[in-house]
Amino acid sequence: MSPITQRRLAQFKANKRGFYSLWIFLFLFVLCLGAEFLANDKPLLVSYDGGLYAPVFKFYAETEFGGDFETEADYRDPFVKELIEEKGWMIWAPIRYSYDTINYNLPQPAPSPPTSDNLLGTDDQGRDVVARVIYGFRISVLFGLTLTLISSIIGITAGAFQGYYGGWLDMIMQRVIEVWSSMPVLYILIIFASMFVPGFWTLLFILLLFSWVSLVDVVRAEFLRTRNFDYIRAATALGVSNLTIMRRHVLPNAMVATMTLMPFILTGSITALTSLDFLGLGLPPGSPSLGELLAQGKNNLQAPWLGIAAFVSLALMLSLLTFIGEAVRDAFDPRKTNI
């Protein structure tokens, strides 16, 4: 490990708030990656008549447990539970609800308040709020990470070619980016989202149209500054190809500014998805979504647990990512020397 990398790691650790935020975020993210093992309306493992079954991974008909129907077994049905427990046992997830499981045994009409069965209550369709928060957290972070990665690749590539080659290419692309950036992004996103069938990849494509622009300027500036350095001129004189020079000698310098911006691009991506979901133009109806949970809180003011659960989840997620971004910024800042 090079000395500069060691210094950056030490500087990152020196920012205690960002360092601990990283570990908390990774812990929550890893937990939510296994959401099916935390909140599921199917048992994790079933032992029946000497055989082992894993309903969380595979479809099993009710007839395999002595039932009457060829459809998938409803493991929450008292009849099916009795059939299985006569000849075996079941191991359940800590929360016996998935994000789309409707609780038909509520103490009062949905949305119902928190109980020992539904720790954060249910939404207006009788679905468990904890389960929807877990699944919504996962899809929000995965969406944000995917969008950040793809937009960073496009933005870095565009900025690199602009800054390195300059001239007419730089001027034309700058004018295009200026026009593109001046458009009212939120309104255009709403228009596009209403035109296409909502879905994960559709929304990713729509948001990608605008999110890549944020990295172009910093990468372009770094390439413009670096391309006239002596070692770049020497590499060119030795016959090294332009792509090799860009990748090996200039890009590492540009990645410093890029890495400091990426956590903030991630928070912006998550916020954009939440905004579209809140407006009803995001993920398909029924999908686990923190924005949709916020909209339910707005529409059901008599059920404050809905808005509070969504707000706390989003505030925690975005705060952790912001603190991590600040620590990354400090780590790559050459003026920071207090290790």
C-alpha cells in the first residue's frame, strides 16, 4: 500500500463521525440484502415427514404437506400450519411478513397502530410497515448505487475526452451540457415517468439522462490541468497512446475529485427515486418504497407511524451517506494533515 493511500485511510479514520457511519451503513445494508431472511411470510426451513424443505428458495405445493390444492402452500394458514406441525416443524424469519403480505387479523381497520405482531403498525392496505421499510431500504440503496456507478462511468468518460482533447470537441460538448443542464430536471423526469411503464430499469434510464452531468466538470477541469504537465508530454513523445495516457497517468488524479462527489451523487439518486415514488410516478404499485410510504403518511394523518417510519428511515440513510461523503472528502483533501 502506497504512502499516500495510507495517509488517506488514516485521514478517513480520523473523521470519527464518517468512519462509524460507514460501519453502521454497511451493517444495515448487509442486513437488508438478506431481507428475505429477516421478513418473510414463508418459513426459512420446514421439516415434514422426515424431509427438509426451504420455502424461501423454492415453490412447494400444498399437496406436498398433505393439503388439497396444487397451488403454493400458504404457510400462515392455520390449516397448513397444523398439517406441517403434525409431522414436523418450521423455522420462521424474525418478522413473519413480507413487503406485500396483508394481515387480515388486525385489531382495527388499516392502517392499524403498532402492536406486538406489527411493530410499526400497518399501512392503509394492511401490510407490515417494518417489512416494507426493510425491503424499501434495500431497493433504494441498490438503485442509488447502480445509478451512481453507471452515471459516474459516463460522466468520467465524457469529461476525460473533453479535457484531454479540448478544441472543438470540448466546445461543442460544453454547449450541449450547458443546454442539457439548464432544463428543469424534475419536470422532465415527471413527464418521462408518466410516459413509460414504471419499473426499476425504466426509472434508472430516465434518471441516468441527467445524473451523469454532475461529474463532467470536475473531471474535465482535472484533465485540462494535467494534459500539459511535463510527464504527459514525455509520454506522448515516447509514443504512448492517448487512451493509455488518459487511463494510466491522468485519470488517477481526476479520481480524487470524483471520489469525493460520489457519496453525494448517491444521496441525490436515492432522493430522486423517493420523490418520484412519493408523486406516484416511481416504482410499480405495490413495490416496497420509502417514497410510497411517505405518501401514505401524508394521506393518513391519523396514522403518524407511517410518516415517522419513512422519515426516520430516509433521514438515517441520507445522514449516514452524507457523513461518509464528508469523511471521503477529508481523506482526499491534501490540505488535511491532522491524522
